[in-house]
Amino acid sequence: MLEVKRSGYYAWDKRLESKRSIRERNLTELVKKEFYENKQIPGSVKIAEMLSKPESPVNRKTISKIMRNNGWKSCEYLKSLFGSGLQSHIHEKYQKINF
């Protein structure tokens, strides 16, 4: 058992989702959409520029954290790691990408 008091559990269970977690969930969906619509090419800087608006700016580091947590890596990042001549050393998941 976790030794959690019953009243504490029910208080936690009834608690509403915070504004921060709602915003992060919405941003994750937007980042996923932009990432896959643009063929997994843009990195966090480009996606932050695409999503930023004057009334609600988006920080590059926030986008970077979202991408890292979901395992999304841009083709440009992979190209910088492996170069265009090292196709044989790239994991099979990434071999289909044309650098």
C-alpha cells in the first residue's frame, strides 16, 4: 500500500487540471501537428516561430522540452549527428529519410 490517507486521495482525485498542464497539453498537440505536417524537418526553433503569436508567445525551450519528452527529433538534427554519408550507421527507422 502507498499509505495515502483516504481524504488526501479524494481531494487529489477531485482537483481540477491546472492552467499550466492544460496549456502544455494543447501545445503538445500543436507541436505534433506542425512536426508531422512539415515532414519531421523543423526543430524546436522553427516550430516555436510558427506557433508564436504576439498575444501568446511560445518559448523555444518549452517546445524543445515537449519534443524531447515525446522523442521527436528533426531531420536536421539527425543529419548533423550522422552526416549524409553515414547512412549505414543510422537506425533503420531513420534510413528512409532523404538527407
